[in-house]
Amino acid sequence: MNREVILYIAVSVDGYIAEADGSIGFLEDTEVIVDEETSYQELLDKIDTVVLGRTTYDQLVNELAPGNYPYTEQTSYIITSHPDTNTEKLVFTSEDPVELVRNLKSVDGKAIWIVGGSSIIAPLVEANLIDSYVITTIPVLLGKGIPLFSEFEGPVSLRVDRVDVNNGLVYTYYSKK
């Protein structure tokens, strides 16, 4: 059993996943959709597990999809120091991200999606547990904010698999060597 671990995330041109105050409104300031973009649906079709932090979870249910958690078909592990009540598909845990992902990789299932932020991403990168990186670059310079990658012991070598431009966004696909 070796489930694929995928980081699929959006970032500003200058490398931020959120503004300095944590807001992610810049993600919605994109061009009008002209061409059909299927990478997100392809991702959802290949995963059955989502790993995210509490801040990202709260942003999803409060900003992007108010009152409507979008990943109800997948089991979500929300890493937090302030657990909430677990449900069948929502698991709030204080487990270390590296140990959690190692445990998830050891059981049968589909791919695992890492949603963010850097406190979850950095240890997984450092442990070389992310197999595929899909980074969508939003054409905006924020100047300051929350970086995609915080400091970690590197380097981690990646291979560029492909680059797509769709609706004014740049999708870069990497895999670990």
C-alpha cells in the first residue's frame, strides 16, 4: 500500500497562499472562465482523503463555502490544537502531520490531498512524503503574506512534469525524483 500524496494548492506569483491577515480573497479575483479547467475535478476523482489545518478548514467553511464544507465525499483530517466533535467524515486531530500521513499511506485507499498551510506542508516536504505537487499560480503580487513554503531542511529535488495555462492561471505539475 503506497497511496499517492498530492499537494494541490494555489499561490500568488510571489509565493503566498494567503494575505498577511490570513485572507484568501485574492483567489477569487481571477479572470472570467473561458476554457474548461478539469484538474480540480480530476483531483477529486482520485482522492478519498483530505489533510488540512484548522485555519484552512475554517476558511473553507466561513469564506469560500459559507456553512457548506465542500469535501463531504472524502474523509478529512483537520490538524488542530483545538479539536472539535468528530463525525464519520471529519476527524479533528492533534497528530503530527508526518505521522498522520505515514499512517494514512499504510492503509488501503485512494490518493491523499494535502490542502495547506505551511505548518503542515513544510514537515511533509522535509520528510519527502509529498509525491506530486500541483501548484496553481494566480497572477497577482501580494507583496507580503503567508508563504507557501516555510523554512525546512532541504533541498528536496523535484521534476517538472508539465505546465498548463488556462483562464489566465498557470498550473505547474511536479513530482519528486
